Amino acid sequence: MNLKNNTTHGSIEEGKRSIHWTEMHMPLLSELKSQFAKEQPFAGLTIGVCIHVEPKTAVLCRTLQAGGANVVLTGSPGTTKDAVAAALQEEGITVYGQRSDRRNEHLQNIHNVLRHHPHLLMDNGADLARTLIQHYDNNSLIGGTEETTTGANLLREETGENIPFPIIVINDSPLKRIMENEHGVGQTIIEGFMRTTNLILPTRRFVIVGYGTCGRGIARYLRNLGSQVVVIETDPIAGLEAALDGFRVARLEDTFAFAQVYITVTGRPNAILKEHFSQMNDGTILANAGHFSWEMDLESLRQDAQHTEQLTADIEQFTLANGRRLMLLTQGEMLNLAGGSGNPAETMDLGLSLQAASLLYLVQQRQHLIFGPQPVPHSVNNTIAGQMLKHLSYKI
Amino acid sequence: MNLKNNTTHGSIEEGKRSIHWTEMHMPLLSELKSQFAKEQPFAGLTIGVCIHVEPKTAVLCRTLQAGGANVVLTGSPGTTKDAVAAALQEEGITVYGQRSDRRNEHLQNIHNVLRHHPHLLMDNGADLARTLIQHYDNNSLIGGTEETTTGANLLREETGENIPFPIIVINDSPLKRIMENEHGVGQTIIEGFMRTTNLILPTRRFVIVGYGTCGRGIARYLRNLGSQVVVIETDPIAGLEAALDGFRVARLEDTFAFAQVYITVTGRPNAILKEHFSQMNDGTILANAGHFSWEMDLESLRQDAQHTEQLTADIEQFTLANGRRLMLLTQGEMLNLAGGSGNPAETMDLGLSLQAASLLYLVQQRQHLIFGPQPVPHSVNNTIAGQMLKHLSYKI
Amino acid sequence: MNLKNNTTHGSIEEGKRSIHWTEMHMPLLSELKSQFAKEQPFAGLTIGVCIHVEPKTAVLCRTLQAGGANVVLTGSPGTTKDAVAAALQEEGITVYGQRSDRRNEHLQNIHNVLRHHPHLLMDNGADLARTLIQHYDNNSLIGGTEETTTGANLLREETGENIPFPIIVINDSPLKRIMENEHGVGQTIIEGFMRTTNLILPTRRFVIVGYGTCGRGIARYLRNLGSQVVVIETDPIAGLEAALDGFRVARLEDTFAFAQVYITVTGRPNAILKEHFSQMNDGTILANAGHFSWEMDLESLRQDAQHTEQLTADIEQFTLANGRRLMLLTQGEMLNLAGGSGNPAETMDLGLSLQAASLLYLVQQRQHLIFGPQPVPHSVNNTIAGQMLKHLSYKI
Amino acid sequence: MNLKNNTTHGSIEEGKRSIHWTEMHMPLLSELKSQFAKEQPFAGLTIGVCIHVEPKTAVLCRTLQAGGANVVLTGSPGTTKDAVAAALQEEGITVYGQRSDRRNEHLQNIHNVLRHHPHLLMDNGADLARTLIQHYDNNSLIGGTEETTTGANLLREETGENIPFPIIVINDSPLKRIMENEHGVGQTIIEGFMRTTNLILPTRRFVIVGYGTCGRGIARYLRNLGSQVVVIETDPIAGLEAALDGFRVARLEDTFAFAQVYITVTGRPNAILKEHFSQMNDGTILANAGHFSWEMDLESLRQDAQHTEQLTADIEQFTLANGRRLMLLTQGEMLNLAGGSGNPAETMDLGLSLQAASLLYLVQQRQHLIFGPQPVPHSVNNTIAGQMLKHLSYKI
């Protein structure tokens, strides 16, 4: 469904102003926009996009549009910012979907996008690519980008590795792991904790479950802010790295007396189990920084609780049979997104510029591409890294 | 005006839950409450309180009440949380005022409190003490506490040093300077910046104007988070300390090309002047962490701007005659309060426990007290420091 | 030449005591020693070792000997600690060479070792392996370990990839890169700078040339100590990482006015060239943390200097034609070794335990090995990481 | 005894070169030297100096001499660097004493200095002032400076507060506490530990006994290097500060299982007692950063040890009755001096410039001075702080 009719002029202005602020802090996309405007690399091409609709991704869509593309966009259920969508509509970008959509409407939106016969896909979780392969005969498709590793894996499984076009997987770029995982997530999880709890960081005793790039970022920022941080990590090499970075490394079962806060960030399910909750101190705070809320067994927590109370919009209190109270932040959803504004503009600028530059690469190299999932080309990584470094630097 | 009639049951519950969460993280007040409940040091005494009415101060009022006090409370115009006030009313604390009050109603509330003939005052800006001295004959007054240095100075000036009762000034306690200024303000200004801007901290170029305890806290936290920090400080000894702490120290007029963000925290007016704005880079962000918004000449900024636009609820954009855009956060009001939740619960626990313990001291030592403003007694500082240290510590 | 005759009993005692102190801080080798003593994995086997003869490697030799090995050892020219060699001799380890040896005697020592027909080699720079391949017919050789990447490359080039036995290359182990490069080198370069100069670190302006694991360690430690650090890095991805870690990243040619100290750590020749010296400030200090002294063009520096003076044992002053004086530390040799005691005992414990465990792996898997250079097996890395982590940890 | 006859020309050259390197890193004294050379404030005046004779203090003596002073100098027993003394002699400064002197010769040297009828004293431990008051009638004395607080206290006690001239006490200057105590001592204790032990800092478990300015410096530097640091502090306010700075704060008796290293820095005797030693872990390292070696009860340790062994020049091993071995660094003397080169040149530049500027103040204000010990004048502190800040700064 098209948005045009159910948005007011007021919210369009609001959407424009939030895009304006964001665009000022996305220098790489701005630069690409100037370049694209001159070179028109996407002239005559339709790009089908599935991505959260909010100011940062709006800047990306306008960048592609400046390069001559006909951009057709849909968001994800529940995250579409209608004012932003309206602002984009006004500028000639086709947007399907609105905040109130559910799964059913989302599938409809996916089809709506694909009916435009896109030459390029910018996908998230393989929603576009999977539907296209199953339902459409699209001879004009050059290829696409896929934000998530999960999406790439889904595609491989479903097609038996027979994906009929190239897919550049953005998430595994080393650049993204450094800037978005370690620093973007590291910083914003700290913000989310402060914002939702209003508690002091120095002296507070955190247990960070998982020392991948995200976990390392969170742990380092907390230590630098004066917190007492213990790291749980099952891989001995990552564990040794954590110890040398100044952290105490322990087994989860030895941390219950110590911990005031648990933050899970393993990327896998079941890091904290049913039997762990009753061993925690009264008042222990539980938060998650991983993509899914499955890292703690929240279903058991809810079932076993004698009493549940929503203390604030972001804090739910579970009273256990032993009388102890556990405090769950933002329903166990990613603390930086659910309890804050998500990754900083500049880290999104990096990831979305990798998207835009990868689409450009697909167009320029279309004669020489192999099919299937593939990493961001080294030349793209290098160029984007160099440009970001230039923007973050200052003469000495 | 009494609140009882114009609050709903729903908001009382909401008030209670927010007090509950906060009380869990104010261990010193909780301990004092147990002690007071046993010893009843305030039995038969009325305490007149003027303080922002919100969950943290609600915990203090309940602590005093547990000690036998008849607590009579009023807030400040514009900051009263009505749900919290309602919850306190239900527990038998008399509360005057509501969020919508203006200056006139506030003065009325002050008189309402004083008509209860309080034996003790807990004052903020000397509103209670000044009105009492001018308008009341109160023979039963033992003494009071005063939160601010400003309030104490006002009293001294108006009375010619003839204040007819003892006033313990809380703000100058070394404890408070360490925990509330350096760490509480340090942490929450960072949070306020992240929350209002959603920008990355590492690589960002900050200029911190003022290296007192608050400035040091902000500067250190930012450096530890990877920011590039330059300090402006006119006192050479504090400046040398900043340099050795790892900061570049400079004159304001040399920072315009460097700065992406200015944060003022000098405690004095006019740190940034009319003539400075036009020399700043396009996009420079301006924020204040000092008590008043007078540290930048905002009046001139507003007058000289060609165009003003509210980009988000917390960001105002001023377009200067030279075309450059400056971004003012939270109207120049304290960034941690106006753009966040203010100081963390534990730092407030310290300050409010100093209040409660000082009131106890006034009662216990009433025969031996000198009149006029005086610092928190060393024994009180030491006791509170020791208790806070115990609560923040964990066996090694 | 055998040492036994030209050492006194006194120096043997001295050697033993220094080994004793060191062994106390090499818990992994100590544990391997107990295990080896029980299991005798090297019974009947001769191990030919070429390694610097000093207390830490002495602990390794004693570990292998405890496992039943006949250990035959030679050092490198100029680094043999005679007291340590004497102490090892007394315990039945055959040691060839002494401190005063030159290149000629070293080659002789290599042959002396190989004449024992070793079953295993522990090599450094491929001295043993190359000589063996060229001059000996050794059917009993099982394989060897090689400390350096350079040694492995030399072997590959000389043999056209036809190396007739397995060689496990220790240096590339991720473990070693974390613990020895980032932390061991990071810490000891700082020590070497302090020891040789007696200058203050906070406020001092360093330029770190190269942001590999060693450079990152040095840069991070210096920043944490309050220094002002600029990083030079030609790879944009590593450069971006440096910027986000809080460093200013620049081109070498922009750093001359800023720099008080240069530390090269690129692993490659010619990071600082002839034409750079005359642009540096008067008093600039030059140091090297890379393996070879080739990272600065010292030959040109010496030729172009008008005047050269040895200010202290570790500081050489070059007066240039423009009158400026540059200060070279420890002749441009690795600052932590030449100006200190080299890597800390625990980091050597890791690297040498990787050696010992790799030798064990070669013996246990001798039927299943492929020939040529190969990385440390994942199982060995994991086991050693887990043991080190255990030793560095403390109950929380 | 005069040095001239028993030094060789070679050692004079060595002395000059070490003074040259040091002078390059003492910019404030160099600047004062230029100023003094022009203004000749000490023309016709004799300055009697008692100070360690080494390169940094040599720079000070040359500075005073440049101002017209006749400098007469003696050192302390055991610390005189003869080559430096010889170099000063050659430049016309009278030096009494040599490295091999004992207490007796030192007293003789003090008298030798006083026989020159100095107009100004630069004293250390009140050796000159006490002897002068007892034995000399010196009408021409203007006043003096005293390095230590201890010296000032001694004078007060002996004279019953009747000190017949002004004495400016350098040690209490806030400047010195920041730069020399926190940063100078902080940095060099870390260096001394690394140099004497060659052990890794990250993961190492330190207990810092005392959180004054020196203790804070040591603790902060260690934490920043990745060590695990526990602080012992009896004052609750300083203890709270330590906790908020990120340290675990504990009682000494709870640290024995945790500690790998103790560093005492309380400034008082008997921080670690006889009964504590046997509770420590095998291998625990003991070091002292306080002025005297009395902070641990070393006499008891020596008496109770079953066996004592000097492992290296700086490490003494005590085997207790329970079989555990304790390792004492540098005989319990200040670890940075006894195991290193003492405070960095720049921190000494600050302290010695305070000395020189205070002497100048005495001369300029001689008509207006009160008698007895007094702090460094605020104007002197401010001027020196400003100059040091300028030298440590770099344009941004």
C-alpha cells in the first residue's frame, strides 16, 4: 500500500529534518551521492530495497536515486518510521509498508517491490532474493547485496548452492566488524544501559557473556569507564585475549555471587539457561546485545517467575520462587536498539556505503561476476576504509 | 494545593514502581531508613523540605518519615513528577505543588510548608530559609541543610552574616565533588551526548571548556572512550594537571578549526562569546554541562542567526550569516538533565544521605551548634564515605 | 667448543639462580616438565636446538630433557649468557658456543649440533634445517619447529618447496601474535624507552610507524600512559582501526613538527628515509621496535651527520648539517631487547610451550605428517591457550 | 675534600655529556638560566646547596651560577656521581664530597659548605639549616629552601618554632604533588618493576597499599596497562575515590590469596607487619615506593626467614618456615630510584625550578619576608605551572 494518502504534511517536514541531521553525519554517502549524481551509474536501473526505513537508510536511498536509480523500497514490520517514509515518497522514491504492518502485509510488500522487476537487490535476511527465486522469472537481474550472514546461509540451503546471480554479503567485511561491531555496538550498549537504568558505571560489576568483536567492544568500553568486568568465553584463544586485555575470565557458574549485570553477546542461543536464574543475586540485571533475544532462556524465566511487574517502560521485574528479583531490560531485545537509537550515524555510514559501493561494483563488473554469495571485494573495502579514515582524521 | 484529589490510582502505582526501582539502588538511604526506624531520631519533629520531587528524593522523604518525622514537602516549578507526589501523599507525606506550577504558586507552596512550623529545613537555593527569616518567627527551629553554595551565599548577603540558626552546606563536601561531580556528571554528560545526537564518540573532536571536577570527569570519560579531547583552562595549575592527564590544553581561540563539539563546564558566565560563534566550523555542536545556561552567549547566538530550526526535540540549528550551521543541544541547559535522567541513583544516594545524616547531626548536637553556614561535619563525611565504599565493594 | 673448562663454579651458581627465578614465572613449561617427566615422550630421541641461550630458553631445554630427550644446544653469536650455558652443561645438556663467538664459530656450532644426528630440530632462522639439507643425510629426522616466518620462507625458496620433513612454524600462531606481539612487545618497548631516556611519558608526542599487532600494542600502552600518539599506517583498514582506537592517523611527512619520538615497527625496510631526517625537530628521538634495524636509513644518517657523539651507553647524538640533533636509541636495534631484558617471562613461556608442544605433536603424529612448513596445529594452540588462561586467571 | 685531584679528564667528559642530555629535557631551568644570565639576580651572593649530585641537580647548579651566584655544593652519602661532580668543579662550582663518603665525611662536608658564609641555603632534610643554627653566627643569611616536609618538621621541633630566617618548603606545592608524585613516581615505579622482574603486567595481581597521590599514580598506571589492581586505604574518602576510579578496595588481611605483588606507598611505617608475611602466597613479590623502607617490617622478615638468597642484583628470596618464598625487590628501598633512574627529567625540572624561583623570590622580597617554614608562594606556583604547561603543549 502506498503511503502518500495517509501522511500529513507536518510529518513529512519532521521526516525531512531528521534526514537532514543524519545526512550531515554520513559523509561517505554524501560523497558517493555527489559522485553518483555526476556519473549516473544506475541510470535506467531499478533497485529493489528491503531495509529498516529510518533516517540513515533514507540517506542511502537518496544516494542511489541521485545515481539515476529508480528506488523501490520496503521496510520491516514494526520498524518503519512513517514520517521518513513520507519524506522519501515526496522525493519520488516508491515506499511500500508502514509501521503498523504485520508479517502478512510485509510479504505483500516484498511482492510489490519485486513486481517492479528490479535490476539490483539490496536485501536483508534474503526476503527479496528468496521470494524472487521462488516466484519470479527475472532475466534482467544483475545481482544483489545481502546485509546478513544468516540471509546468505538461508539462500545457500534453499537453493542447494544454486543461486542464479551474485550476492555480495556485507556483514563479513572486516571493516564492518571493526567499526560497527566493536565500536558502534560497544558504545551504544553502554548508552542503552545508562539510559534504561540511570545507574552508575564505575564500580558496577558486569559479566559480559561472549568475547567476539561486539563483546570485546562492550567489555573494553565498560572497563574504560571504571566498571568491574568479568568475561565469559568458551574459546580459549579469545579468552586469553580477554585476560590480556585486562579482564577477569571465568566460567558462568562462578559468576553468580559477583554479578550485578549480565550482558549476553554470543551470537548463539542458550548462553544463560533456566537453571542459572535462581542462582543469581537479588536485583541482578539481565540485558542482551546479540541479534536475537534467544541468548537467555526467557521463556523459562517467565514461566518460573512467581510474579512479574513492569517497573518502567524498559525494565521488567521477575520475582522468583526464592524471593529474588531479576530485572530484564528491553524484553531481552538488543539493548542498543530497543533502549536507544541504535548504532551511531557514522558506523551506519560505513555499512551503507559498503552497500552502495557494492551495488556500483555489481554494475561495473557485471560481465565478470561469479554467482552466489561472495565477500565484499577487497578493492571496495579498501576504498571505503580510506574514505572513512579521511573523514575521521584531522590534521595533526 | 493538595494533590490528593487530582491524581488517579494509576499514576500512584506508576509513582510507586519508579520509587521501588530507585530505592533498590540507594543502599545508604535504605540503611539509614532501617536505623531511623529503630531509633526514631526525628520523633515529634517536622521537617520542611524544598527539593525536586522525583523518585530519588522520594526515597529520601520516606527515609526521614521512617525516623518519626512529619515531612512537609514542596518541589520546584516545572520539575515535580505528579505520580511520585501522589505516591508520597498516599503514604502520609504532605506535598504542596504540581508540575504545572509557576513561580507564583511556588512562593505560595513555600509559605504552605513554613506554616507547619518546621523544626528542621532541607533547603535548595535558600527558598525556605530566606522566606522564614523574613516572614516567620520560628522559635522551634533547630537548623537546616542547604544543597547549594549559591543558596548559602544568598543567605549571607541578605542577613549580613546574621543567620539565626545553623545551616549545613552540602555541596562543598569533598565526597560529593568526587562522586557526583567527577563521576556522576562525567558519566551522564556522555550519555546525554550520545542520546541526543546518536553520533560516534571515538575520533570525535571535543573541546571541554573548564577543568574543574566536572570538566575533568567529562574529559577523562571521553578520552577513555576514544575521543580526541582538547581542554580549555585558564588556571595554570589545573591546566598542567589536564596536560599530564593526557589532554591537549589550548586557548579557546585556537580551537575553532579543530572542534566538532564544545562542552562548557566552567561554572561561570561567558566562557563562549558572541564573537566566537562565527569562527566555528559548519556543523559544530554546542552543549553545556554547567548549572546555568549562561556559559555561552546564547542570546547573541539567537539574535545573530539568519535562520533557526528545531531539527529534533533536543537539537536546534542556527544558520549564521556566513552560512555555517551551529547545533545547540537541549537549549543550552545541563545536557545530562535536559537530555537524560540526570545523575545516577547511587550518586544521588550519596548526596541525599549526606542531607539525612546532617539533619540527624543537627538534632543530636543541637546544644553545641554554631549559627550560620558551615561545612558537612568531618565525622558525617567519613561515615557516609565508609558506608558507600562498603556498598560499592565486593570481596576480592 | 665445549664450555665446561672455561667457566667457574661461581658463574654456574649465578646461572642457576637466574634460571630459578625465571622458571617460577613459566608455569606452562613447568607443567609440561612434570607431564614429560612422567610420560617420557622423547626417550631415546636427540633434539638439536638453535636458540638464544639465556634463562628462559634454559627452562625450555630442561623441560625437554625431563621428557627423556638428549638435548644438544647452540646459541646465536653475541647473545649467549655464559653462566646460563655453564649451568645447563652441569645438568647434562650439551651446549656449543659462547658469548664471544662470531659468525664463523656459529657455523661450526651448527655443524657440531647436527653431528649428533638429531631426531627433532628446534630452529631459529632455519640455520639448522638449511645446513642439514645441504650437508647431511639424516634418515632419522622426524621433523622440526621453526621460530621465524623468515626462516620458513628461506627454506621454501632454497628447496623449491621440496623440504623433506615437516616444519611447524611457531611465529604465525594467533596466540603468539596476541600475547607476545601486542602485549609482550608493547610493554617492553615502553620499558626500554623509559629505561634508556628517563623521560616523562604523559604529554610526550610519539609517532608509531606501523599498526600491526606490535605497533598496536606499543601505541595503546603509550596512549594509556597519557602520551600523545600519532600512528602512520599505509593499509587503510588497519589505519581505520587505529583511528577508532583513539589515535590520530597521519602521513609521515605531516608529522615532523609534531614528533618528539619516532618508533618504527613496520617489519619492513625503509619506513624512514634519508630525506626525512633533516626535516625533524632538534632533539627528536629515534627508536626501532622491529626485528631488524633496517626500518630507518641509518646508513645515510651516519654519513650525513656533521658530528656524532655517544651521550650515554644507549643514546647516540647525530648533529645534522642544519644544526639539529637527532638522538638514536640502542643503535636502532630492537629497543626492548637492546635496551632492556626482552619479552616478559610469561610471554616467552607461551612461545616456548608452543615449541615444546609442537615437538610432542611431531613425535606423536609422526605417521600422519605432511612435509614442509605448516602452522601450529589448532589443537596445540587451543591447549596452550587454555593452560595459559588458567594460569593467568584468579577466582572471582 | 675537594674532588679536583682524584678525577680523570675522561670522567669529566662523561659527566658533561650526561648533563647535556639532561639539560635538553629541562626546559624550565634552561629558560631560567637565560633569564638569570641577563638579570644577574644572585650577583655577589653565595648559595650553599645540599642535594644529590647527579645530572639533573647539576643543571640546577649551573642555572644558579649563571645568575651570578657563587654555588657551593655537597651531596648525600652514597649518591654522588663523581663524574658529574668533576664536571661541575671544572666549571667553577665548589663541590665537597664523593660517592664513597660515609656519614662522618658528610657532616664534614656540611661544615665545609657553611664556612663559605652562604646568603641562601638550598637544603634537603635540614642538614644545612640545623647545623647552621647550632654552630654558626650568620648575619648575612637571607633565607633558604627545604626540599622535604620532614626537614621542615625537624627544624620546627628543634628550635621550638624559633627559626631565625624564612624557609620555603618545596615538597607541599600542589604542582609537585601532581607532576612528581602522581605522574613521576607513578611512571617510574612501573618501570622499576618491569626492569627488576621482567614479568608481564597485564593480568598480574597487584595490591597497592596507600592511595595518596603517589599510590593513585601507581594504581592508575597499572590499571591502564591491564593489571588487576586492589587498593588498601584506611581513609574512607580516599578509599571511595579509589573505588570510583575503578579499583577494588579491600582490607590488607583479605588480599593474601589474591596478591602476586605488594607495593607499599603509605608514607608511614608498618603498613605490612611480621604476622602478614606467612599468610602470603608462595612467590609473592614485595616492593616499596615510599620514601623510607620502613613500610614493611623487613627486620622481622629477615629474622624469621629460614633461608635467604640473592636471586639477582635486585631480587632477594626469603624462604619462610612454611616453605613459601617471598621476593623482595631492591632491599625494600624506593623501587624507582633503587631499581631505575628515578623521576623523569621533566618532573625534576619542575621541582628544581620551584627551588630556583623560590630562591629568586627570597632575594627579591627579602624586606618583606616572615621567618620560619612557609609554602611556595602562589605566584611562584602559578608562574612555574604556566611555563611547564607551555613546554608540554603543542599547537592543536
